[in-house]
Amino acid sequence: MTEQDVKTLLAKLPVLKAEIGKIIVGQESVLDEVLVALLAGGHALLEGVPGLAKTLLVRTLASATDLPFRRIQFTPDLMPTDILGTEVLEEDHGTGHRSFKFNQGPIFASLVLADEINRTPPKTQAALLEAMQEGHVTYAGQEHALPKPFFLLATQNPIEQSGTYPLPEAQLDRFLLYVRIGYPTEQEEMAVLSGTTGGTRAEVKPILGGEDIRQLQQLVRQVSLSPELLSFVNRLVRATRPATSTVKFIQDYGRWGAGPRAGQALILCAKARALLQGRFAATLDDIKALAPPVLRHRVLLNFNAEAENLTPDDAVRELLKAVAV
């Protein structure tokens, strides 16, 4: 890529955010985190109460990126083959020869929405693990490559736990970011009410294509990060582990810390955030801004923390205060 190609590509990112903003009012930090996950080549888990436009956000992103999009509604009776696909027996009418053909499931799309992922049993949840980590699906001993880019966004409802199956820690770790969506402000909610109950609806135009996203994902890895910040990320992640941590909060309330994948995720996300803002060097602010969504699902607290209503976000705040820059 030439310098002009890079400039042209980066100029599309603000336009992409503005295009999504035609439909999604507010939620700027949520949108930034979703785009960071996309540029970093990972996947994101969105958590929020019903009615906060989680599904609408993903649909709008699909329209603005011109990527093949599929939505999977997770239910208790969903089977792995409903996601991955299945083999069917076909007969050649000319020769009478019969053979099995693999019919691809909805996972074979560039942008996949796994809606209410915690509504389906672990057997079906686990069907996503290989796809998320390796970028392919194995069926009957044959590997079937997923399209590139491949971006999975899962949603879950945090308040209704009856009949749900919480994701195991091993699968949570496959999500690059754990994004929490809060209620809009009063002004934002007024804009939502006035904009969605009238007769007109904004139209979203595609800004980025699949090749653009692949090039941006390559550019993310070329963003620079100083050795000092690399050391800070390393010490921050290591401080989450109760057995070796010097942070009192973790010593008192930590049950399990983050692994090396957390450090990789934090560095890539910091670089992606820098690129999203038009910079070619990640800063301390990038790391601090993305530490909560990177670490909140990788730091497990003990029963004492639950008794005192402490959350992993509290742990991340204490870590950022305690670990020297």
C-alpha cells in the first residue's frame, strides 16, 4: 500500500462512524469498542438489558461495511449443526452415483450476530469455539474455511438468568472485548424517540468493503507501541493473578487472573484504537481506555468480592491505580 492508499483508507473510518450514527444515537464508546474489535481482528460480546439497540447496532454495522451478514437467534433447542451446517446425501441422476455434500450453515458469513448466546446449551455454544479461534469449521474430518474477514458479535441479557447457560471462562476468553451497553442520556433518548416514531428512516450506505477491512487489520499490527508501554501491559496483566500479584485488591478478592492472551488483546486493541483516531502510535490513554473491556471477563473474583458487591470493573480500576506506569 502507498501512503496515499493508507490516507484514503483511514479517511473512511470517520465516515463509517458517521454513517452508523444515522441510526445509532449516542453509545459512542460502545461503537468505538466494536470497531476496535473489528479492526483488531477479534470478536466481541455485547451485554445490555433489552431495548438498548444491540441487534440494531450489529445490523447497521453490516449495512455500513457491506459484509455478508447472518443472524443466529440462539434458543434452548438449537443444535451445533444449525450453526455450522450439515452433510446431505445427493444423487447424480445421470450416473446414479451418490455422494455427501456439505451445506454451509449461517456461521459462513463475514459478519455474524449470535443473538442471546447464553440462551442455548453449552454443547451448541462450544460449536463456535473453533470458528472463533481458528477461522474454520471441521465437519466429518474435513476443514471448511470461513470467509475473511470473519467477525462474530454475540449478545446476552444480564438481568434474566432463568433458563440461561452462562458462557464458560474458556469461551469468554475467545472474545477479544466484553462490551457493556448502558442506558442513553436524557437527550439521547429524546433523539431516539423522535427519530424512530416518525414516517422517515435514515438510509445507511456501505463505506468499507471486505478488502478494506483486511487492509486495516494489517495496518493495525504496524502501529507502534513503545517498549515502556509494552512493559506496562505485561505488568498489568501479571498483576491480575492472585498467586503473584502485589495489588492488595487482587490478593484479597482475586480468584483467577488473566492469561497471556489478555496482554495480546490489550496491545492489539490499543493499536486499533490509535488507528481509529488517525494515529500510528498507541498511547497510555489507549491502554487505559480498553483495559476494562479486555480484562473484565478474564479476571474472576472470589465469594468475598461477591458478598461486598465488587465487580471485575472495580478490580481493573484498582489495577490501573496500583500498577506503576
